[in-house]
Amino acid sequence: MNDLMTSTESRVLADVAAQISTALARRLRRSDIAPLLEEAISYSLLSGGKRLRPALVLLCAEAAGADRAVALGPACALELIHTFSLVHDDLPAMDDDALRRGRPTLHVQAGEATAVLAGDAMLSMAFHWATDVSVPAGAVVRIVRELAAATTDMISGQVYDTIGGLPAELTDEQRLQIIQRTKTGALLRAACRMGAICAEADPLAEQHLVEYGEALGEMFQIVDDLLDVTQTAEHVGKATGKDLDAGKLTSPGVIGIERSREAVERLRRRAHEALAPLGAEADPLRSLCDEMAVRTR
Ligand code: IPE
Ligand code: IPE
Ligand code: MG
Ligand code: MG
Ligand code: MG
């Protein structure tokens, strides 16, 4: 489990995250890749992190009535994609950050070439790991398509966030929402759909879980933006206080801290509403969403 997290913030994530970290380490050890690549990926992948996306895959599978272990392959695949996105997000050509998950970023530790290549490898390995799931072939295809579409959306979001290119007629608020839904929301939404597919959930249950993921995804990035202006780098384990200077479109920057907090609360409620038709099996998802609304790192 991420040693950066405190017990109050990690109640639901704690046991799921431990299960995921063990599975990630085992899968990485079994990968037949260049030793330097394995070392680099291990440095970034096994360095902690909240494991939110893979936890969502497992907990959505469980909410749809399956054993959470059935979804471990796709869950680990999604954490690979997320970690690849972080390694590249931190590169000098992108956000140029030196601290991640409480330690030097991969390019600072091992050089830019290694960081670029480790990201490339994690991206491709993810599509291999995603197929490691015991569901009918049609469901495996849906999982892979979901992963591919969400990863592409995330990269589009990184383009909007880092380079720009959104239509000039949009307001800052509209642009911000597109960025939140793509760069961050896409992977959280996909996590929920992938969990549902792993559980062979009925279409209605899948739709409820996806709506939960959409609300949570938008909420998650608003909280991330709030942490950038309210927390220290030491506390969150990555640089803070940078978004405004870097000219980023962020929630506190566009609508202010107070309205951002209101948006978090509105989205937290929307996530709960989405789960309303589901039973007690969805309780861990309810708690997880509450925890992510008040997280401080
Ligand atoms: C950070 O994600 C990047 C965003 C999309 C905001 P997390 O806050 O989930 O990072 P880790 O995995 O816990 O390090
Ligand atoms: C990054 O958003 C989202 C990704 C796709 C990696 P940020 O740039 O705000 O994430 P942090 O704050 O560096 O973790
Ligand atoms: Mg960024
Ligand atoms: Mg960044
Ligand atoms: Mg950020």
C-alpha cells in the first residue's frame, strides 16, 4: 500500500491496493523484457500510488456480483496505462516535474530515453495483460476496445491540457470540462466499464457503474487541481503550486476554490445517485467516492 496515504484516507483502498500491488509485481517479474526496462518500470509502477483505477475495476466487478479476483488482469493493465501516463506527463517536454509518488521522477532517476521507452513499454504491455481474464472472447474484445478508446481519450486530453487546440469559441469552463473528462475522466470511466464487463454484468448495471465512473472521474481531477493550490509537495509526493504559472486551465483557476469545492460535492452526490439502483455490493464504491472527495494527497 502507498505509504504516502493516511489511514483515514485509505480505508476502502487499503486491502484492494495491497492485492493489486502484489499482482502487479508478479506480472512484471514474469514479463520477458530488457532488464533495464524491467528496472525502470518497477521503479515507477511499484512505487506506491493510490491504485484507484485498478481498485475501481475490481470493486465494479464485485458490485456487479463477481469475485473481484476475476478482474485482476484488466485492473493491472489499467494501472500500467496510468503509470505510463504519469511518466510521460512528468517529462521535461510535458509538465517537467522532478517528484512523483514521493520520489524522483523516472527521467530524473534514469534519464529521458529510459522514461520514454518505459512509458512505451507499459502502454503495449497493458494490452497483453488486459486479455488475461476468464470471460467469453466477445467480452475480452470489449475490454480491449474500452482500454484502447480510453487511453486514446486520455492522450487527447493531455494534448488539450499541454498544447491546446480546443475550439476558440468555447468558454474556459467548457474547455476545462473537456480536459477533465478526457485526460483523467476517461481512465476512471473505463475502469468501471471494464469491471462490469469482467463480471458479465447486465447492460443496465454496466450503465449505472459507468455513470458512477464519469462523476467520480470529473470529481477526481477537480480535487487534484485543488490539491495543487492547497497542499505542499512534501505532503502529496509531487510538485504543487505549478498549474497556474504553467498556464494550465484548472478548476480553481477558472471558477475559484469555493465553487470548485461545491462542484466536488455535486459530483460526489451524482456518483451516489448513479449507484442508487445497486445493492450493498456497491457499498465499497460509495465509500471510495466519499474518500476521494476529501483526500488530501
Ligand atoms: C494523478 O493520479 C494524475 C491525475 C490524473 C490527477 P493519482 O492521484 O491517481 O496518482 P497516483 O496513482 O496515486 O500516484
Ligand atoms: C495528468 O494531470 C493527467 C494524466 C493523464 C497523467 P496532471 O498533470 O494534473 O497530473 P499530476 O498533477 O501531474 O499528477
Ligand atoms: Mg499534466
Ligand atoms: Mg502533471
Ligand atoms: Mg495535477
